[in-house]
Amino acid sequence: MNNEAITALIYDNQNTLLKQRGITRNQEKEIYSTLGSKPIKIITGFRRTGKSFLAKQIAAKCTLEKGILPDNILYMNFEDYRLTEVLNAKQLGDVYDVFIAKIARKGRKILIFDEIQNIENWEKFIRTIYEKHDNTEIIITGSNSELLSSELGSRLSGRFIEFFILPFSFHEMLIYRGITINETNDWLKNKTEIEKYFFEYVKFGGLPEIFEISSDDAKTSYLSGILNKVILDDIVKRFAVANIDLLERTINYTLACSGNIVSFNRIGNHIKNMGIKAKPETIINYMNYFKKVFSIFELDRFDNKKNRFFSTLKKFFAVDTGLITLTGEINNAGFRLENIVFLELLRQKKHCGYEAAASGGEIDFIYRTNADNHQKIQVCQALTEENKKRELGNFGLLKTNTDDKNLLLSLDNEETPITYNKETIERKNIIKWLLGI
């Protein structure tokens, strides 16, 4: 790649970056507040969650509020076809040298490297810049947790800050749609429209680009393309997976079972019943790959007697409910709602587990509110006479502490606390809970 082509690419990226427009996401404020500090900023998350957009948005904001010159911003997306000749740290260094010699001016600089894990020995380049240039802000994005378990993680331990990005929350989706919710009256004024958007969110999820697609078929096609990209590029190529059919069947089954208690044996037996042989260690490896690319998350069982988490039987949740739609599981509304609640608790940085009794009783989520007490959450589509025993009875069945708080989330509008088997249970409409009202 010659110097003229590099210079043109850098200028093109700068011009695009300065035109960034979009809603202010919660993480933007968090990341922006750390700028000026020495640590490298690393933004990770599932594909198409808005990591690179967020990084560019922050850089553009710096030109307005922190006096950073546009010429001092270097943005490189290593999935850009124009960078196919940049394969290793030395070639990346050549790009940086052109930036410094031909474009950059005096003053603080911002370097943004998108999907940098595609570059061989990228850690060495980043470490060199980090150690030699104090007046340089480094922002890295990646769709693979290997980014932090690499040489950078070991050599620069304590010298980077990680920011994990999820798809849009429902609250962020509404802001994108032009609906601002600050109080209950905002909810009441826009209730019909909000509920319409919520059911769209339940079905197709919160990946930002999905909101620009009008037809359901096109949305499904878009999501399918992303999942295929994750399977073929992020997993098959990176981890040298040979049995692509088994990999696809495993991820499809896992996504279809989102919110269910499963074991690796159950997954293996399902695959076996389809006439496919798979070793248990292969299934375990595949599940680890899915986690490494942030397509699924796992939830461990909480043992209330020993006040700790166990990892034998797990629940798995999808990073986005739109991926569940791809499996054809369109009638499991309760589990989709549970998946949405899990992602919101993840955004709130709650360290959750689930509870399960020997009798079969289950609490969907539990987390500590302090050293001794817990918040318990049950999620259902609607509370009925038929499911009341299952949804409410388990709060008392799985008693951990007299000061534990009980919460039932549903689509019901009724929010009056209810007492069941001497347990007081708060009730909340799940949409209002997601909106914080």
C-alpha cells in the first residue's frame, strides 16, 4: 500500500468520522470521562452492536469539546477492503508513520483501531505507541474476548480499561425512535406506541441497524447474515473448526433454549438424536467459542445454603433476542422476556445467578444487594390462576433471608404488591421496569 493511498484513506476516514450523528448511549459518557487518562480504552462486544460508531462518535465529540484537531485523529477499520494489504504490526507501523509525517499536527492525538485482532502481532505495535507517546489516546474495538486474553492483556495488565457494549437497551431504542421517557406521564402519553415498539424489540432485538429495516423478512435476513458472519469468520476461521454443520446446530439449539436450564450432556443428546455424533469435549469447546464472540452468556445456579454459585447446570442467554427468532422459536414469549431482563441486569452490572430447588422450583434471577440480603426476580408474560403457584410460590420455597426482596416482572398493568404464602412480592410492568419508571 503506497503512501498516497494511505494518506487518502486516512483523510476519507477523518471526513466520515466528523459527520457521525446518533443518540448518546450510556457507555459514551462513561468512556468519554476516562479520556485524558493514560490507560488504553478497549471496547468489546458482539458484532454490529455499535462499537466502532461509538468510538468515532467520541472522537468527533473531542474535536468539539476537548480541542482535538481533526487532522490528529487516525481511524482504521481492519475489515475495510482498502486495508487488506495491512497484515502485520510492521505494516500497521508504516500506516502510522504516514499519518504522523503527512497529516498529523502538534497536539494530542487519538488513534482508533477497529477489529485490530485481525492484524498479526498487533499487541507489539500498540505497546510501542503506548510506551513512547504520552500525548496519544488509544481506543481499540473488537468482537472477540481473545482481545483481552492476548499478549496485550498480559503485558499491559492494569494499563487498559475495558468497556463492554451490548445491543441497544429498550430505553435506547425509544430514544432512537424519538421518544423520551423521564417520568410516568411520558409513559402514559406514549403507551400505545411504546408497547408497539416493545413487541418489535422482543422479536427482532436491539442491534442498531435493525431499526432502519422496514420489512420482517429483511430484518430476518439481516440477522441471519450477522450470525453467519460470526460463525464463519469469528469462530470457524479463528478456531479452525472443521465441522461447521455441528457448530451451526449447536448454536441454533442453544439460542432456541435461551432461558432454560441445560447441561452440556443435554445439548449433546439433542445433537445425537439428530443423527450426529459429537464428543462432549467438542460441545464444550463450541460453547466456549460462542461465549468468546459474545453471542451467548451463561448463568450459574446459586446455592442459597452456601451462598455461592455452582456451574454444573446452567442457563444460557442470547446477546440479542433477534437471534432467537432465527431458530424458529417464535412462541416462547416468556423466555424472550427473561432474556431481555437478563441483558438489562447485565447492563446494570448485577452479578446474577438463578435458584433451583430439588423439588423443581426455580427463581429466574437472584443477586446480592448486600452481604446478607438478595433481590429475587421472576419473569412471566402474565400472572394467571394457572401459573400463580409456579411464579409466586417459589419465592417462599427458596428462602434465603428474611430481608430478601421479591419482584415479579410481567406485561400486566397491575402493580399492587401481592402476598402469597406469607411472602410479600412487588409487581412491576416489565416495560416500565426497563424504562426505570
